Amino acid sequence: MQTLTVGLADRSYPIHIGNGLLGRADLLLPHLPHKRVAIVTNTMVAPLYLEPLSSMLQYHGVDVLPIILPDGEEYKNAATLGLIYDALLSSRCERNTPLIALGGGVIGDMTGYAAATYLRGVPFIQIPTTLLAQVDSSVGGKTGINHPLGKNMIGAFYQPQAVLADIATLNTLPDQELRAGIAEVIKYGLIRDLPFFEWLEQNMEKLLARDAQALQYAIARSCRNKAEVVGADERESGERALLNLGHTFGHAIETGMGYGVWLHGEGVAAGTIMAAELSRRLGWISAQDVARTRHLFERAGLPVAGPALGVEKYLQLMGLDKKVLGGKMRFVLLKAIGHAVVSGDVPEDLLRQTLEACCKNV
């Protein structure tokens, strides 16, 4: 097991990464002093991991309240969030009752937001069971739900007490979900870690084959990158915005297609190629850099073109992005592979050309 730390002074917390962590009572019990916990999961994950986790906690005298939600991005909304509140209130959960998020990014985001708002704040723990959640959404304290007009537009910054990334849970992850998680792994190499990008070029097939050693290395390297960024800029006033490479385009794809049609990582993959192409049109990176980036995403089995929503639709949806400042869209773009920047100085004609070139009927 490896343990990293997200450094946030008195709110710092550990990220534990290893095999078989769901059975490690010693990693959870220190965060459950009152011997009561609510576990929020979904219909896909519950049959796999809810019973073993609950039984282990109950063996140590912990009272467990299971809350099982429907599975899918389309349920990441206020109505489903209300189901968590209903269960907590009906069971008279108090401020000292932590919530455990057992699942992927949707469960982690909703559980975190419920924890931030129930009784004005209760503790929570992240146990991510997808690669995307283990390398990205479970770390950093971004929580929230979607709105019909935009993804993740309602939420709060609220840090967990701990993150347990059990690599064994990836053995039950569908191939499509594994590939979607790799999109966020590649992102770290592109924005700030060229040696990691080069490692991914050499080891992509090992990740796709679920080689445990390669997965642990990629997860730990990704989490270390994110922990450093979050520790320096918790509330995304500066450097943390770089973690959104590909997300302005990707969120537009997810919202425009309807939540759940494209996986988040798939939208990020296509969106990252758009960001790279826009960077090329600005004269910042070469066509060879774009091709190299596209090739790595293709090897991961990820889409490298967005759906043909139409340029005007893309512009409308991207105008709702959280990085918009003073009515002006801002983009995370590449100065080089391994060096990203945030820029609001993007000529509209280049943006339109990029959208026309990078979108097709897929």
C-alpha cells in the first residue's frame, strides 16, 4: 500500500492506494469514532462490494446504514440527492455520522455534496471503485450534481476525511469504464508531467490489460499530481483550473448529448483533442504534438472526435462553463506536452474552425 497526503493544513487527509483495502478496518475505524456510518452506493456496485464492507464494519461494532441509488450519470441530480437526505433523516443520522461514498465519480460527487449540506456538514470518506474516480474525482473535494443546463453546476468544495483506492475493485470494472478513466490519467501527463506522459506511451497496453503494478503506479502518480495542485489551490482560483484540460469541450458534449450517453472520460478525451488542436491553431504546439496526443488516446480506445452537435450549440453550452469569467470563455490549452495554461484570449474564428474540424457524426 502507498499513502499520499493532500496537504490542506488542519484539513489534510490521506490517499491510500493498494490491493485489498476494502478489508482494512484499520484504515476506516479511526474515522468512525461513534460506531455509526451511512454507506452510499448504487445498484451496480452494491452487489459487488456493499456486503463485504458492511460485514467488516459490523464485525467491529459499527452500525451501518446502506443507501443504494440508481446507477448512471443521468441520476446525478437533485431528485437522487434527495434520496440520500431522505434516508439520513429517516434514520436520524447526526452530525457525527460519516458518509462513505462507495462507487464511481457520480456516487462520490453526490455523497460529498450530501455530506457538505446535510446538517450543514458531516464527515465523509471516499472509497472509489472506478479508475476515473480513483485518479481524479475522489481527490480534491469537488462535490456536486448536474443541472439540465450544465454539468456539475451545483455543488461545493468539501474535502473527505480519507480516500481508499482499492485496485482490486478495478477487476470488475467494464472495459469501457476502464478506458474512460485512462483519459483522466493521460490528462496529468499533458498538463504538468511529461515523463509520466512518456511512461504512458510505453505502458498503455499494460494498463488496458489491468496489470496491477502498472495500475498502482499510474494511480499513485496521478493522485500525487492532483494532490500537489489541490494543496496549492484548493478552490480553483489559479493552477487548479489546469486540471480541466478538455473539460470545457467535454462537458459540452455530455450535456448536449444527454447525461450518460457519453461517459465523462470519453467526453474529456474528445475534448482534449479539441484543446490540442486549438493550441496548434494558436501556434503554441506543432501538428506532431497533436498527432502524438491523438495517437495515445486512440491506443487507449477513446474517442478523438466530438459528436456533430453544431458549432452554435457547442458555443452555447461552453458559455455555461464554470471557467467563464466576465462573460468570457477561458480554455485550458497546451504550450507543450507537459505544460498547460489557462487562456481567455482565443479568437472566435479559430475556435469555430477547431469545432468544425474536430466534430463529426459519431
